Amino acid sequence: MQSLKQIQAMNELATNLIDDGYYYYAFDVLSNAVAKLSGCLLSPSPIDSTQEQHRQDIDVFSSEDEDGEVDHEEDEEEHHEDRITEFYAYPFAFDLHEQLLSSQNQELSNYQYNSIAAVCLFNLGLCGHLAWEEDKSRTDYLLKSGACYQEAISLLSSNCKFIPTGPALKVLLAVCVNAAHCHTELVHLQQVDFWYNILKDLMRLCPNEMWSSLEDSSLRSLLFNRVAPTVAPAA
């Protein structure tokens, strides 16, 4: 699937641009990626029919997950000091397995389409969110970001009829954390309650072993220190 390789490469380029502070360029790249994705064909098969296989075709990770692999320790320390602490400021990338990329079948399952689209939409929202951090008079950036996060949660929710695990959970939690922050800054109190309630439900229902996968993530700190400190994970 040549178009899928291009979309993956475009999203990877956008994550690098975001990490380097080029939010407007990244936004344009991601917008083109989403437009290209909308042209992909969807499989007519039901979502649940081969969902487990399709889940294994895609890996999702954030640039935070890769920080430990970078050798530029001094640069990385400065980079971490500059990181935002009010919302999750790391973009997500996805890696499509070679079996999917080399398939002659040009159709995507609903799960595959929704996962790719949700990652791109989160990153689109993050572009506006980070641009607003640099110019807080531009509340229109937050409005656009909130809309992107809303679309992303709709896609992720349609993928998950149970609590997701691994990378899918991290994307879902990051979407909710960032959307809640957007609406807090915009003083949209009903929307703030809506997103916080989703987060509290997720935190109550997720098993303890799931939180261990977020042990070294700034997302865990956001959840427990800023979002819902009174909510403990399920036993």
C-alpha cells in the first residue's frame, strides 16, 4: 500500500517537526496526511471479525518513548526542562507492519483506519495546543485543538468495546488529558466535566498492570497529580 507508506512517513515527519517547534509546518503535513487517508478504501468486513489480527498490524508510540534511545544527553536534559507540564506535549507515531504494507489488498479495516486517523488527529490537535502555548491570545488554536481531540476520541471509542491496552490506552488517555486542558483554559465547564469523567472512568477500570506500562511516562504524572488525584486504579 504505497499510500499507507506515504501517510506513515508524513506523520513521522510531522512528529519531528513538532518536536523541533515547527508547529505550523507540522499542521500542514498532518492535514495532507488526513486528506490522503480519507481516500483509502475501507473493508466491508465487520469491525470485530479480525480485530485482534488488525490490532497486531499497527504499533503506536510517542516521541517520549524514544527519548531514552537518544545519545544527546545534554540536549535532551534541556529539552525535558522546556517540556509542558499542563498537558501531554509529545506527538504519537505509528508503525505499520510490513505484512500490511506489502499486502495486495488495498482495503483498510475499520480498526486500522480509526487507529491511524486518531493518531494524526491527536497530533493535529497538539500542533494548535503548542502554538497556543507560545501565544495565549490565540484561543482559536485551542478551539481547533479541542475539535481534533473530539474526533480522535470518537474514532478510538469505536475501536474499543473494552478498556484498551498498551499503546492504544496511552493515546486515549493523552487525548482526554489534552482535551480537558483545552476546555479548562476556554472555561467550557460542561466540557471539562465531560472529559474528566471519562478519565476517571478509565482510571477506575484499568488494571494495575496497565499502569506499570506508563511508569516512566509524564502522562502518568499528569493523571495522578493534576487530573484525578483522588482516583486510584482498580485492584
